[in-house]
Amino acid sequence: METKQIIEIKGKDPLFKVMGIIIIGLLGAVLVNDCSGGDELPPEVVYKYKTDTIYKDSDYKQQYELALKEVERWKKAPPKTVVRWKQPDLEYVTITKVPDSILVELTNLKERIAIADNYIKFLPKNPKLVDLSLTKDTLGLNLLNVDGRVTSYIYPIYLDTYKYKWLEGNLNYTRTSTKTNKQKNNNFNNLYLNGGYDFFKESPKLEIEYFMTLGRFKIEANTGFQIKDVNAEVKLGYRLLK
């Protein structure tokens, strides 16, 4: 009988009913959102611009020499994997020299290809890029070398820490001037104002909570008050799983 009377008294408290409905509604919304998973938004289209072509009065050789000076103190990144493919057996090639180009004719082509002399004179030892694949942490290059053999190079890359440049047949790297891998710490990001209802003390409560993490440790401090009493506490937590 006493238990029933207590329940009836709580049930007649309007504030108790309102807080209970709000909490139950919030829990229901959280459960529905977690179960549904939400609709996935389509990826943003970032290639909405029109290509702008710029013509320079100077040749690229000067720009290339400046790039070489820039990476003089950079380090060379060794590839993690190198694959040397078998040299292909190509069909018969006919080459004809003209004043500013060479004409190449393959038996399986009906037209000749004109290759400018500057294509050979400028950086003659640099390999020809066949294809490139790039992910967040891996760079893959397939290069056709001057010996006619295709070689694949696979590099691990760390874009949050280093910047890269390909020059003279090598991938060069140096540490970035801005440490993008570390987020700027805001001391107030972990400061919260919490509100709720204490069902045991039948009283609304308001708390100010702050916590900070040190590796796997968490230091927490909070203070708050209820209509009936005031409390303050400090906690030290430790994350059990990495």
C-alpha cells in the first residue's frame, strides 16, 4: 500500500510528468536515429568550374630549374614496392627524321606520329608517365623508362605530415610548414552545461561539466545544484580499450 501511494504522489507531480515525457521522447529519438542510420547524402560535386587556359611567354625550363633548387634539401622517398615488367615485343617501327621532329610509323597504325625534337631534348632521361593511382595514404606510378621497360613504383605517403614533389625520376618529400595533423586545442571545447532531473530526489538539476584527456586518461570536474542541495565533484577516468 505504501508503495502505491508513493507512486501516485509522484504521478500527480506535473513537473515530474513533464520531465519524464521529455526524457522518454529524447531517448526514443536517439534510438530511432541509431536504428534508421539516416539517409546518406550524395557526394558533393566539386568539379563545377570551367577550365581556364593560361599562356606564358617563358618556357617551362626556368620553372623546372626553380623547382630543382627548392628540393635541394628535401629527402628522397624510397618506394616500398618496385615491379619491373617484361619488356614488350613491339611491332616494326619506321622512323623518319625531319628538320624539327621525328616521324614514327607503326605497322598497326595508318598514320605517322610526329614527335618534336624538344620532347626528346628536354629532360631526355625522365621516364614517361603511363598511369597514376592515388589514395589517401598510397601513391602508385607506372613509368615507361628510356630503356623501353615499364616499372611500377608504390610509395606510402603521409599528406598530414609531409609535402611531396616528383623531380628527376624521384619522389621527394619534406615536412610541411604547418602541422595539419594536429588540431588546434580550444580549452572550452570540453565545457558543457547539463540539465536534467533527479528522479530519486524529485528535483531538477543543473550542472557545469569540464573534462580533458591525457592519452588514455580522462580528468573530469563538474559542479551543479538542485533545488534541495548543491554538489561538486572531481573524477579521474581511464579508457580500458584502445
